[in-house]
Amino acid sequence: MTTDEEGPPTPVGVLLEVHHLLAQARAEATARARSTTDPDTVHLAFALTCLHTQALELLPLTVRGLLSQVPAATGADPLNLARAAERATRSLPAHQLPPGAATLVVRLIDTIRDQA
């Protein structure tokens, strides 16, 4: 969820949601890549790993320390999770997100487009 208990979305809340979705997408894509040699599947896993790391780096240090849980693969579609992460970035104007977020969004959109 990108909102505080009472109020509009916050930059940290949006980034937490993006981080969570990309962590799950990375886990799903990595699980799939381990069982194939298909270059597109392996590329998606690599791209989502990079995007997840970038989202993590955008979070404040105080928040990063609380994010030690690594999600397990559940069979969800990693591309749908990536799309949900991209949609989450639209809950705030780009200028309200921290520096570097625009690059994350562009790379996320490129990754989704490349898989279409």
C-alpha cells in the first residue's frame, strides 16, 4: 500500500510498494530462469534483479535496514508484477519522488516493453 494509515501516498510509501513488487518479480523470474536456458527468461530475471536493487537504493537507509525478508517464488507472473510496480510509480508526480526514481521508471518501462 502506498499510503499512510491516514493520508495520501508518500514518496517512501510508493518506493516501498515498488520495492516489494520488484522483489517478488525478481524472485519469480529467477525461479523461472533457473529451470531454462531461454535467453528472454534469463534476461528478464537479470533486468528485474537490477531494477529491484535500484529501487532498494532509492529508499532511505533507515528503511532499508528493515527490509531483510526475501520473498519466495509463488508462481506469479513476474511481468505482471513489474507492470504493477510501474503503475505504483504513477501514484505520485515524478517530481515528488527522490532523485534517481525517474531513471528507475524509464528502465522499468523499457524492461516491460522489451518483454512484450
